[in-house]
Amino acid sequence: MTDNEKKQIESYRKNGYGYKQISNLTNLSVNTIKSYCKRNKLMSADLQSNDNHTLCCEQCGKPVEQNEHRKRKRFCSDACRNKWWNNHLDLVKRKAIYELTCHYCRKTFTVYGNAKRKFCSHSCYVKYRYGGKQNG
């Protein structure tokens, strides 16, 4: 466990996060986090509640000041937000997934974000576009 991960665990625990939440955020096992917290007296009796208005950045662990009556901030900057989401692509909730049929080979394929796509691959496009023409 690196020093940065130790600092993140301490800040998450002080802000009221549970073991499973910290495990999901740091990609460490729950048992590793539990044993670290027990060794460093970061148990629930020693911690303050989550009512505090400062939480920690999920990427770097720096404190993030929260504004009342606003959505909870998870990151201290756009750079941290982009870096975190690029490292956790499996957590992105993709809604624009389309299932289409290729105009050339008639296979069905899934595509993200572009509902107007016509071909499953570049080779199918080339065959469709140039395959029927004779040279000369």
C-alpha cells in the first residue's frame, strides 16, 4: 500500500466512508482496508459523522469544500475528475448504445453514440462502396 493510498483511506474514514465504499474508490480489498484502519485507530468510534461540509477528492484525496443546497462535489478539479473517470471506464453509465444492421454483410452490431452508422467495419464500407464497380 502506498503512502498516497494510506492518506486517502484516512481522509475517507474521517469523512464517514465505510469499508466497502473505500474499497470501491481505491481498488483495494475490504480486508486490507479494515486491517489498516484497526492498526491506525480509524474505527467508527474515533471518527466524526459525514455531516461535515468537506469531503475528499476521489482521485487525489485533497479536501473538497461543499456548497449547501447543491449537488455533492466528488473532485477538486476537472483534471482529477477526468483522470478518475478515465481510470474507471467500467463505471460509466452508457445510455446511447444502438444495435444496427450492416448494409453490406447484414450482420447486427452494437455501436455507442452514433445511431446513423451504416457499416460494421471499414472493410464492409469499402466492399459496399467499390466492390460492385469494374475498372476500365
